[in-house]
Amino acid sequence: MTQGFSFEVLHRDGEARVGRITTPRGEVPTPAFMPVGTRASVKALHPDEVRDSGASILLGNTYHLMLRPGEEVVRRAGGLARFMAWQGPTLTDSGGFQVFSLGALRKLSDEGVLFASHVDGKRELLTPERAVAIQAALGSDIAMILDVCPPGDADREAVLAAMERTSLWARIQTGCSRALGQAQFGIVQGGIHEDLRLAHLEEIASLGFDGIALGGLSVGEPMEDMYRILAAIGPKMPQNKPRYVMGIGTPLDLLEAIEHGIDMFDCVMPTRNARNGQAFVRGGKLNIKQAKYAEDPRPLDPTCDCPCCRRFERRYLRHLFNVGEMLVLRLLTVHNLHHYGELTRMARQAIIQGTFGQLKEKWALPVEDV
Amino acid sequence: MTQGFSFEVLHRDGEARVGRITTPRGEVPTPAFMPVGTRASVKALHPDEVRDSGASILLGNTYHLMLRPGEEVVRRAGGLARFMAWQGPTLTDSGGFQVFSLGALRKLSDEGVLFASHVDGKRELLTPERAVAIQAALGSDIAMILDVCPPGDADREAVLAAMERTSLWARIQTGCSRALGQAQFGIVQGGIHEDLRLAHLEEIASLGFDGIALGGLSVGEPMEDMYRILAAIGPKMPQNKPRYVMGIGTPLDLLEAIEHGIDMFDCVMPTRNARNGQAFVRGGKLNIKQAKYAEDPRPLDPTCDCPCCRRFERRYLRHLFNVGEMLVLRLLTVHNLHHYGELTRMARQAIIQGTFGQLKEKWALPVEDV
């Protein structure tokens, strides 16, 4: 374990767990949802609003930060958290996922991945060594290894090749020096194949990482396959380390994963959907653009006590969206992150009380007349 | 005077005054700057951020609100302040200024002004009667009369014609029924001609309005002409009523006007300039987009204690602007409104202490090394 970083499981309810991650910059109660602060900002929000939503750790995207403002600017500013005035822990991804999303613009080899910056077209080579070095400069509390993430429709051979290269790179990266107190998480690939996932889990788990993530989920595969993999793999991940599923998901995805022993999540869904007018409410979603809300005096979610729902009416939010006032993007984002914050808070409470199963059933119930 | 509305001059320093406007929704210490909440939102800000900047009254634009969401939607929501969750007084303009800005799209007669909506092209007739009725529906605490505002380069004949039509409409509007407790301010035209301004002031002041505004300033005329008119007309406006100069201005414009006895201001400058990256700082301005701020650890204005300057560094703000993160628009707007809030607070204090002249001189001093 990295000095200054630790994890403890405090309660269990079936496979579901309540735990506590300790980092040099603060504690993270788990299960935890990490809002995405792509370019050193959770879009539309002040860091205090993020904190007040119930989030205790943020995710930053290495790909975006290495291009702008550049990792050395962040290092000289005291690291990512200090740069963005966030008073708490951060996790950075490796940059690989964004690079792979560029598709035709990149070229993969054992050495690393060559890509062209989306900002100015400049060619960049992201190697395992560089992924660690950039994150060391960013100074996040948790760094992710550079892995190879095949698309959801990749065939078994392609998945196997991605696994093997991920293992090769994982071994290299355990030997690279990181920032003081910076934990390093390994990533398990294997697509929707249980045997591959188990084999890769065993390999990655043997390398002594501070935590283990499942990558390559929610990348286009059917939901049933993702849920099957979560059920088969989650409980077999190391008990004494944080377990993180990258890039998921809906509130129901989170509950499904928590049931199978997952501790950490990140996803752009609550923030991105907010900017499209979509609010998560108990039992479903609503889109504030709809004309039926033009004179609706109710808050977004009458059961919610977030700063948006305590103060603003649907008719006002709908007006703001309709005329393009940016305040509404903030208010919907606050609400959605609060919804996720509440979900994880209630999950932790239910696990402590041994009632997680009921919470999961209750959350899925549709509510009429949204 | 309208029931529930009153004004008191509390202190004087030369022609400069400190006063208090009382409205049904709260008090306004004067001199007061009114942030512009065009479409029922001060762009980028939460109403609490507006309040915390030192603003006690907001301006809403009748033209925009009558088109979207429509004044009846606002009426049914409990009026403008309640609709936008602003806990304080509001002032609405008449809609005339925006309509005249449409230029070729409008047609003016004694009856009113015919225009095409910028939203859907629909033809609308804004009459003096309708301007009062719409503002009654909006339920602002202070309603402005519909006037005719000629451009800054209009000749004397055109200015005279605008004055005469404004007087005709003013008389009509004093007879139209307003919302309960809603004050009505008259508007003085006359361009940059002192004799016309004085004649029109006399006429408008005779109609018993709750307050008097100078319109048709900062519409393209030279600054010297505006300052000359402020010096000549300000002190001759009724002593016992609020005096409002519409649509100005820079911090130095405000100080100039306050010196000549003006009590109220509104302007998009602090909010609009913020969205272009420009921050008002003591002794000047800075544009956060500039590369020289890329690694500058100072706050926008080291002498400022606004929520932006207390927490965020120039290098972070510059990064946010550079990558297009909307948080920076909010933070710069907060800072700029705070700058205006501080300016009026310090003006009130200086007038009470009899040191307004020194404040005005000091504020204009350039500060090195912004």
C-alpha cells in the first residue's frame, strides 16, 4: 500500500460493503460517486456546490489536462486539487480512454498510443511511463494505470490482445515513480467474457495495486452483459482494496454494482444530462424543456431537498432553459449530483442497517405524474 | 406618491446624496447600482450571489419578458421577483429601449411602436397603455414609463419630437392602473441640449411621478456631453424623489453622476464584460484571456474580498476561460458586480463622512502592474 493511503471495509450486507478510503487530502466514504471534472472543473459548478452535493472525491481527465493547461502548469500551481480550489481528494484517469475514443486519429503499439491532439492536431505519444509521469505532475491522490480499452463490440481475440497489452503496461507502471502519497489503481479488462475477466483480475490483483478497477464496461455492450460481469467479478475482487467500476452509470447501474461489492464510480451522466435539460428524479427522469412544465410551480423533485429544489420552480427552470440562460445548467447539475450523492448516502445507510435489498427495489419503483 | 413606496435623503455631500428607497419588497440604500436581469436572470448568477455582491434591487427587461415567458406567466407565478426567486425589489424598464434598438424592424407613431419580435417575427404593438399593463402583470416594484429614446446622433428637431411624444405618453401613463404598491418613474429626454433637458425635466417633474429618470444618455454621444448634461441637470432634478440615470455606466461614470446628485443606475457592463473575460479591478481592467495570466497565482484583484478573489487564482480563471468552462463566467460576473457593489457602498460611506471628492479622485488613480 502507498504511504498515506488506506482502505477499510466497515460494514457488509451480502456482498455490498460500506468502507472508508483515506488519502492525504481527506477521507472518502464508500460506496462513492465521483463527479467528473474533465478540465479541472465539474462543468457549471463551483467546487463548494460539488462538495455540498455529497461528493468527497473528484475525477480529472489526464488527456484534457495534459493538453490544457498542461501538467506542468498544474504541478506548479500545487497539483490538481489546489489548482481548481477543490478541498479534497482527486482521482485522475490515465488519459487512455479519451485517446481511444479519438478512433482513427490514434495508433496503438506495445510502446504506447500515438494520437493527434483534438486542440491543435499536434502528435503526442502516450506511453505507460508518461501516463504515470503526467499524473505525478497533476498530483492526484489516486492515479489510474494506462490500459487498453477495446470497444464493446470487440471480438474475443481483440479483447485478449487488449488484456495482454494492459498487463504488460501494468507491470511497467508499477515500477514508475509517482507523486508522494499518490495511490495507484490497476485496471482489469476482459470485455463481457467471464473467464477472461477472472484471469485478468488474478493477474492485475497480483501486482500489488492500491485498488482495482473494472475498465471496459459501459462501452456499448448490452446492459445484461454488464450486469452479468458485475455479478460474476465484483465479489471476486480483492476484499481489502477499493473496487472501482469506471464510467458507470445510471442510478440503477450503481445500485446493481454496489450489490455486487463495488465501492467507487464515476460518470458524466448526471452532469452531461443536466446540460441537456434532463433531471434525475425519484423513480425516473424529466426533461425541463417540455412545454408541460411552463407553468408548473413544483420543484424538479418534490422529494428532494437540494439547493435547486428548495428554491426554484419548474416553470422558472423551464423558462431559463427555453431562453438559454446558463443558470439553469448549474441548477440542474446541482440537482443531479445531489441525486447521486443521496443515492450513495442512502446506500451506505442501508448497508449498515442490512436493508440494501429493499433500498434497491424501492429506488427502481416508477413514480407517477412526474 | 404610490402607497408603500417612499424615498428619503439622509445625507448630503455637495450635490451627492445618500438616501433610502422603501418599496413593498424591501429597502434600497442609494446611491444604488441595479444589476440587469434581462430575462429574469442576472446572467450566470444565482440570486443569492447577486444579493451578496451588494445589490438590493434588480432590473428586468419588459421587452424580453413580454415575449418569453410572457407577462401573464410571470403574473401567475406571483410576479417577477417571486418567479425568479429574488427576495427583494425589482424595477422594470418599459420595453421601449429594446424596441428602438431593433431599428428598421419598428414603426413609431403617436399611438405607440409597432415592432416584430426577435424571437418569432410576430408583430406586436407596444403602446403607452400596454407598457403599463405589462409591467403591472410583471409586478415590479418600480415601473418605468414608455418613452421615445432618440439615438445619440439625432439632430435637435428629432430630439424635440421625441420629447414631445414622450410627454404625450407620460400623461397617458399616469392615468393607467398599475399593480398594487407599484411605483412609476417618469423619464426625461432632451439629448445633449441643456435647454431641452431643463424644459422636459420641468414638464415630467410636474406630473407627480414617484421618481425621475434621465433617459437617452450613453446612447452614442461623446462622454463630455454626457458629463455636461449630468452636471447641468442632476442638481435640478426634484430633491425629494429618487433620481435615476438609465443605462450607465463605467465605475467612473457612476462616480461622476453621483457627484451631481444621481441616486440610481443600471448597466449591463459589469455582467456583459465579465462574459467577455474582462474584470474590473481597482484602477483599471484586466482581460483574463491574456497569456500573461497563465501562471499568475494572484486573485483577479488583490484588494478585493469577493468570493472569486478570496478563492480563485488568475491562472485557474485563465485556464477556465481558455477551455470554455462556464464557471469562469460566473466567477468574473460575481467579481464585477461586487466591484460595483463596493463602489456604491464606499460612495455612500464617503458621502456620510463628507469625503466623496477624495473617493472619486482615488478611484480614478491607475494602479500599476495589473
